[in-house]
Amino acid sequence: MGAVELRNIVLKYIHTADDHLLRVVKAMIESYQEEEIVAYTVEGKPLTKSEYRQELLAAETEIEKGEYITQEDFEKEAENW
């Protein structure tokens, strides 16, 4: 059974579904999307959407604490490589 046929079958269920089934389907889709690979680390490790969000929050926390290097300082440091 191909994707098109499956999609049509699922749509028939959706069109006749009650609130409970629709909430279950919505939760499953959201969970599935959270586990989708959306980025990769510089080492090549895949990141899911939830892992990517955690990385962003950690980076924002570091910035708020002043744990970063300015562009000028980075360029000076890079001259010594």
C-alpha cells in the first residue's frame, strides 16, 4: 500500500473522527515532528527538533551570562592559528 492510498484511508477516518480521536492523532503528529531531524552539530551528529531547541536555550543562557567571544576578539585569536 503506497503513501497516497494510506493518506486517503487516513483522511476518511479523520473526516468521521470524534474529538478524542482527533486529539490522539494531533498528539501523535506533534510527537513525530519533535523527533524529526532538523539540524546537525559541527561534528555531524543529527539533532531532533527538541534537541535543537535545548541547544538554542543553552546558547541563549551562555550569552546572557556573558560567556561568548566578540567578532573582534575572535579575529585576533584566529590570527594566531
